[in-house]
Amino acid sequence: MQNREEILRTINEEKRKENYIKVLSLYGDLLKENIYDFNIYSSMAKIYYLLEDYDASVRFNLISIHLSIMESEEILKTDSTLSKEMNEMIKNLKGLTEHLSKIDRILNNLIFCEPNLIHLGHSLLDSSLKDESKKIYLKILKGEKVDIDENYKKSEMELFYTFGLLFSAVIIETRLKKEEIVEYYLSYDSSEMRTVYEKVLKLYEDYKFPET
């Protein structure tokens, strides 16, 4: 049986070969050691995206985000400096938070999940978008060298990050216990998830991203 370091090396080798099914299996071996490792779920979400299984990508990323915000909550209880910085960041999203009644309970921790939220936005939107940003994002996930210009950065924050943030705020169920999270998002009804998507699409259309 390979140890963790050996498995991670093998994962990198299989990624280069684009053996993504094998990569998922190896990540599964890592989860046997710690089923609550949010980094593994995030990595698996990206592999599912590469396999064009956007539904699975969304679900595994939601697991990662939820586990991550629970860990952030514990850190914030003892780190006053980080808590102050977070509150300043939230002020910049005030227009966004006013759209949702539920978001206040979890936005404090969601703010730290920017890469996950961007990926969530791509997983939700890219199957229906014919956009250059989709091609660039795919190359980034594959580890290819790409030139990232200001327009791409703006698209990531104004579209994908914002959509991912809204979707997370609506769908994440904060009452869940840690041991319930994985099963909850993997078994979440597809039609209900589509309803959330439609709601978030309307919220996004109503929201005006603040000028920077």
C-alpha cells in the first residue's frame, strides 16, 4: 500500500498522462485516510470538470466549500486580526449580501473560498457558455501555460466568482453536521439543484458588481 506522498506523486504522473479515472481512484484512496479533507474534494471536483461531468464537479466542490467554511469558522474564533480583515472584505460585497437573507450566516467564511467559488461558477455555467474564458480555464486546470489578461481576470471575478458565491449561499445548508455533509451534497436532488440554479441566475442578473 502506497503512503500519502507516494499516492500524490502517482496522482501527478497520471494527471500528466490525462488518466483522470485513475486519478479519481487515487484520490479515493486518500479519502480513506481522512474523509473530511476539503482539499481532496476540491481536487476531485476539478478532475470531474476535466471529464466534463459538471454535475459531479458541482457536488464535490460544494462538499469542499462546506468543509472549508466549517474549518474557517473555528480559526476565526481565535484570530481577531483575520476576523477584522474579513469584515472589511465583506463591506465590498454589501450590494450582493442584500439579495439574500441566508447569506449572512455563512458569507464570513465563504469569503475565504475564492478559488473554489470560481471553480463552482465554471462548473455551473460552462456547459452552456461558448466563451473564451472556458477554454482558458480548461488549460489552467490541465497545467498548461496561458496568458491571463485583465479581461479574463475581470470575467473570473464578475461572473464566475459572483455566481459561485451566490449559488453557495443559497444551497449550502449550515445546519448540517460534519459527518452529514458528504452524503447530503452527493444525494441532493438534481431537479432541486436546477431550481436553485434558476434562482441564482435571477439574483445574478439583478446584482450589479461594484466598480473597482
